[in-house]
Amino acid sequence: MLSRPKIKAWRILFRTHRMVFQYLDSELRKKNCSISKFQILVLLYFNGPMTPVALSRRLNVSRANTTTFLRRIVKEGLIEPTTEGGSEKRPAFNLTSQGEEYFEVIFPDHIEAIEKVYNFHNEDVNKKYLQIVAGLSGNGEA
């Protein structure tokens, strides 16, 4: 059963995803960053202030996990609570100027690491991935 071509492809894709994730995480850790922290920073950098609920939905993690990460990143001085997009009782969070500077230093290196991993990639591969996404979302065939 595991040797069926589609099952084999899924296993290869899963193993590849795990190894790429580990590699990118190790590269970010050299800059004192984790994938989780990076994901929050990238969302706030490109989307502006977001509430813990919005962040947890985008990251597909529990609100409790999101809140834990937010507290840690606030202590580092990289993000801060704001009423913009939130309220005093339920604030949103945005990057501080220190957070923006930090992100702008690590982001180009992260892009470089991604491009190193995906140096073989081309538009045909992207189209295949998008076909899978479309099939799973009900917008086409897988």
C-alpha cells in the first residue's frame, strides 16, 4: 500500500516539508528567532496590528499558544499592545520600531534560505501545488 505512487508522493512531500521546516528553523535560530516568532512578526509586519484571535486563526494554533508567544515577544521589546485594531480590554499587537528593525534584518536572510532550499523550483511545480490546493478547497480537481 505504501508503494502506491500517490501515497509515495505524499510521504516524500511530508518528509520534505518536515526537513525544510527544520532547516529554516535552524537558520532563524542563528538570528535568535524561531519559526513561531517569525510567523507572528511576518504577519504583523505585512498586515499591521492584529488581535490574538486573528493571529491564532492565521497561524492555526490555539489562542493560548498565541498568547504565550505574544507575551514573550512583548518582553523582548519587538511588539507592543495597541488599541488600533483592538480595544483597551482586548488589545491588538503591532511591531515596535525595534521589532521592525529586527524583522528587516532577518527577513532577507530567511528569503535567501528559502531560495537555497527551492533552487530547483519553477512555475510548473507551483501549478501542481496550486492544483492540489484547489482540489482540497473544492475549486477544482486535485
